Amino acid sequence: MYLAAQGVVLLVALIHVYILVLEMFFWDKPRGMKAFGLQPEFATATKVLAANQGLYNGFLAAGLFWGLWQGAQGLAVQVFFLLCVLVAGLYGAATASRRILFVQALPAGMGLLLLALAR
């Protein structure tokens, strides 16, 4: 169970690295606009805001990688950052797109459940 939990934590971290790349580097490119359903004018006008948002997703990924790097001693760090991802995912699903529930919140919730079962 511990390895499954660590695998899900790694997956959530990698998802957030991917979101960072989309928001920071591809927001106003076809790939980013397709991923987020954006019109070119809006993407251009909000590019700087998206880069800032991407940076925050990078911090979430970094926290999860940090927790993984610490091994069994990093479980509290993993739980903290998974909770951050879960809350951000729930908020994003309620305010921006229901898809965020499945991309962010559900994997984070699965990670938390697996970490709890692995104890």
C-alpha cells in the first residue's frame, strides 16, 4: 500500500509540473489555449497572471517531491501538500471548471486515502 501511495503522490506532483509548463510557457500557444479552452485575446491579456498561477502549481509539485525525497519521514509533508492540492482542486472545480475536480482534487484525495491506509 505504501508504494501505491507514493506512486499516486508522484503522479500528483507530475501533474502539477505539467500544469506549470502549460500555464507558464504555453498559455497563449495552441496547446495551452486548447487545454484551458481559451480564446487568443484572453490568453494574451492574461499571460502574466497565468505564469504566476503556474509558479504556484510548481510550488505544490516541489512540496510533493520534497515529501517523497524524505521517504517515510516525509509523510506529513506529503499530506500537507496533498491537502493543499485537494483544496485548490475543490475551489477550482467550484469556481472555474468542473474538470479540475478530476484532474487535481480526485488524485489528491486518492493519495491521501492511500497514505492513510498505508499507515
